[in-house]
Amino acid sequence: MSPPRIALEDVTVRIAGRRIVGGVSLELAGGTLVALIGPNGAGKTTLLKAMAGLLPHEGRLALNGNDRVSLDRRARARLIGYLPQGHQVHWPLPAEDIVALGRFPHGVVDPRRLSSEDGRIIREAMRATGTEALAGQSATTLSGGERARIMLARVLAVEAPILLADEPTASLDPRHQLVVMEILRQQARQGRLVVAVTHDLTLAARMADRIVLMNGGTVVASGAPADVLSDGQLAETYGIRALRLDHGGEPALVPWQVEAQP
């Protein structure tokens, strides 16, 4: 099976007549953790939603070589796992049943009537996220970190080759930020294409294989973290200077101070 891929050609997204994303062209391939970064209002979430099929777009957006609009909803749901912002859960269901919702694109409509294969996949998703002990707990009683991992397990249970995550570490404590990003990195190592919107430049520099930097609704840089997160690019896009460290051969980038305005 060929690796998953997303190809965008001159993709533009308008909301209420206003252009939020304009003229984006990218090719993203499986086996890669892509960090989608940029200042507030850069268009990151809008672009991710367009990739997921949640917003209409102009231009061409192809998933594994097929135009996204040519895929029916169930086929698209099997191809893409989408993790929205917030980790909100409004249903007092057992956590395991929340994870079981990930099997809906494969025909599961009742978490109490799972095939042995569906059950195995759900258990594996919970094992990968360290949430097995939470299986019987009501999802509305979980902590923020527990909810984040349960919702991630739901996405993993889809077994989609493409995983899109919108600020998966937002509002999490440092430990759970590292846990979630490491899970995403492992998914990429297994061959999936993982695209994660993040504001955490430190985690992006360390964990991502590729960084796509947006500003003003367009992509201003794309490539290896060391190339995209240059001093000049950080100053121009974010208006900051960064402290750069090396720990055990791994880069560490820490936003340090506001760049003086000319």
C-alpha cells in the first residue's frame, strides 16, 4: 500500500465572504509528523478543517490522489481521523464507549455490539494512549489530560492513515503535552501522515519532522524545523527572539523575548 498523502494546489477558503486561507499549495506524505504553526489568525485551523472536509474550498485538495470532493462521507471518514480543539465531552458515557465512536465509519453503530476485531482495535487505541484504566469511567468525570487522551484514542480507533489534530496539547499540563506529542510522533513512525496545529514552538522544534509556517492566510515557509524556525523567520513572523539549546543531541528552542520594533 502506498503511503498516505495530501496534495493542495492553490487552495483558498472563504468564510462569510472573507478570505481566511489563500493560495496554499503543499504536498504532505505519510511517515511524517507535520507541525502547522503561525500566529493567531494565520489560518491554521481553517486550513486543517478544509483538509478534513469540514469547510468548502477553492482550488484542488487531493487525498491519496483522489479529489476530496469525490469521496463519499464514509470513505473520507475512514481515510481521515480528525481531532478538534478543546477535548470537550458532553455525553455521560463510559470512556470506552467514547473511544468506540471511532469505529462508526466502519459500520459500528452500537458500542455494546462490537465484533471481536472492533473490540481489539478499541483496546489497542486505549493501550497506546495509556487509558485502559479509564474504560469504565464516565467521560464527563475525567480530568483535562484524561479527556485529551480518550479523544485521541477515539481518533486512533478509526485506524485512518491520515490524522489531523487541532491544538492537541492546548490547556494540558507539561507531562500530558509530552505524552500526547509522543503518541502523535509514534503514529507517524508507523506510517501515518500526522498534521498537528500547535502554538508550542518548543515542542514543534523537537518533535516535528516538518514544519509548515502560516501567516496572513498563506504558507510563508515549509521544511525542516531548523530551516523554518530560523532567527529571521521568527522575528518576521512572530516578532520574537528565541533561546536555542542542545540537550542530548536534540534541539530545544524557547521563545525568549519580544523583538524590538524598528
